[in-house]
Amino acid sequence: MKKIIQNTLQLTVAALLLGSTANVYSHELRNLCGSGNIKGAACDGQPNTLRMVVGFLTEPAFDTEINGLDFNLSFYTDAAHTLLEEVNTAKGDEVHLHAETEILFLKNATQDWSKKNVIKHAALRIPTDALGNVAQKYGTTNKYPTYFRTTKPGVYGFHLVGHAKHNGTEIEFDEYFICGGGSQSATSRFNCVQKPLAFP
């Protein structure tokens, strides 16, 4: 009995650790600063840095299910990046996604969004509010989702074109986010779309 309890505890701890790891990698984080042409570690020490957090609304993502783009925005207002303020359109901030914003289906999960790697692409249907901002997710202050249904497992990505404005600071972006190995971050990524287990 003691051995069974010990093994159960070990399995429980392992499951918790694996769960934590999965959560860490469920979205890609990216910092943009300047006019949006500087990103990543180059923004360290720069105030008014935009933090983009991008992934699927539902993780893990399975084919044939309704899902969406989970698009979260905040600004580091200080150079040390300790003060993080949400981009909140309900309080006068702006979040716009332009018509070039797309969902991508790709051959390989790499940092390659050229035509040779993109199998299909389609414009995202972007819900907007009365001021033309991306509609804020109900009950949140910095989440701006769009919705779609994936039809097959594989490599997906997003091409996000637009701008965010917070307390007078505006940053434009034209960024590609690709699942799995296509992440531009060494520490964060969102998973590619999987085929669910069919049972029984």
C-alpha cells in the first residue's frame, strides 16, 4: 500500500510539472519598441515597450473545433520593465488590426512565412467596436480575440498588422507568429493544431 501511495504521489507531481510546462509554452510573448521596428531583447531598457501575447484561445488546439486568436496587449511603461499597464480600449486606448491581418496554414513550423512555406492564407474576420477598435473580450481589459475553426491538424500562424495606443504612445506592428518551432522567442511559444483522440 505504501508503495502504491508513493507511486501515485510521484505520478501526480510529474503531471503537475508537465501541466506547468504546457502552460508556459501556450502563447508566444514578443516585445516591440521604437516605432515598432525594434523587437525582442533589443527593447530591454526601453520604456513604452509594447508586449504582445499571441496564441490560440483554446489550448491544446484540436482540428475541427471552434477556436480563435488570443491577442493580449500591454505596455511596459518604465525602462526596467517592472511596470506593466494593460492596453484597455474601454479607457480610451486603441487597438486596430488592418485588413492584411491573416491566419496561415504552413508546411513547416519554422520562421519562414514566404510563399514557398505557406500552403493557404485567409483574412481573419475581426470584430470591432463602435470606434473601430478590435472588440474587447467580455469581462477582460486587454484581450482582443478573433474566432475561426481549423479543419485539419498541422502548422498554423498569424500575420498581425495594425497598431496599439496607450496613454499617448502608439506603436505600429507587422508581425508573424507561427506555432511550435516557428516561434521567434527562445522561452515561449504556442502549440500547433493536433488531431484529437477518437474514442471508443
